[in-house]
Amino acid sequence: MTRYGWLAAAALIVTPLPALAHPHIFVEARMEVLADDKGHVSEVRNIWRFDEMFSSSVLLDFDKNTNGKLDAPELAELGETMRTSLADFHYFTNITMNGKNIPVQKPDVIHVTYQDNQVLAFFAVKPGETIPLKGKLTFGIYDPSMYTSLDFPNDKDLVPEGKAFAACQQKVVRPNPDEVIAQNQSSLTDAFFNDPTGTDMTKLFATRLEVTC
């Protein structure tokens, strides 16, 4: 397994409690949620900047001609590897509509660059079903295994785009881990002992954009 095999490794270490896992990869993220003129969510655009340590390991794995940089074919291979591997993780994209989880489609391509010793990935995913701007919607990016930490440095990095959002209330929610644990202690404990590998409770801790229309 190459160093980029973290995607496979992540599937093996899924745990429901933050205290039982810690991230090995750090990503600064930006998310843009687009709405069309009909008032539907059309796509979610993602920009991810990976930490320098992980980026250096990617360089070692994908620099096939050993020239110390990632050329266009190598970047394309990296992007396709991410596009394939992240499918099982729904591209770390979490969308809910009135509490219901909405799947996302596989992106056409993941564009990758290597700048200032860091890997940057750019891609867009479309909802797997029609999402009208009605009721309560949430949009977030997180890794349920907690192997990868995806952080939004500023609230302005979670952006609703489109005139239809003007009729909605929007806010960025950054949950307090202590409060989440205190409020969900029973459910977190029960979930862990009943199904420790199939439980996805980490979304309770993830930064998200909430939209109410």
C-alpha cells in the first residue's frame, strides 16, 4: 500500500468517539454550495489544501520520473486516484435535507495542483437527488473515520451561492466537542457498543453550514 493508501486505512479504523481516534492528515477546506434559478441545490464545490507532511509523501509516491515535482500526467493520476478512492467515503461530503442524508454523485474529475509544497484539490459533486431550498438543509465536509481532519479556517469558507439563497437564513455551526459529548453521552456510548464499526456519529462534531428556508 502506498502512502496515499490512507483512504483504505481510514476504512479500517472507523471509531465513533473523538477520544478514540486522531487525525493523521490535515486539510484546510473551502466549500461553496450553489443553487440554480429554480431554487434547487445544483452542486457543492470543494477546495482542499493538504498539509505539507502528507503532501511530501504524495510527491514521493506520484513523482514517477523523480524530477522533484508533479508534472501534468502525475497530477492527473493523483486526481483520478482520489476520485476513485474517495467514492466509498462519499467524498467526505455530508448533505442533509430535513434530517435526511442526501447522497452525492461521483465528480467528473478532481483537479489537483502542487503549490508551495502542498497538494491542492478542486472538485464539485452534485446531489444524488433533487434538493429544493425548503425546510432545513445542512452542508458539511468531514471524514467519519477521523483519520483526516478537514477544517474551515474562517466562516467565510462555507459559502452559499445563488439568488435563491436570499430567501433563506444561513449560519455556520462550529459544535463545541464538550457540549456534543454531554448532550449525546448515552447515544454515543450505545452506538459504540452496539456497532462500533458501522456508527457514524462524528458528524455531530463537524463544522457545517445550516440553511433554513
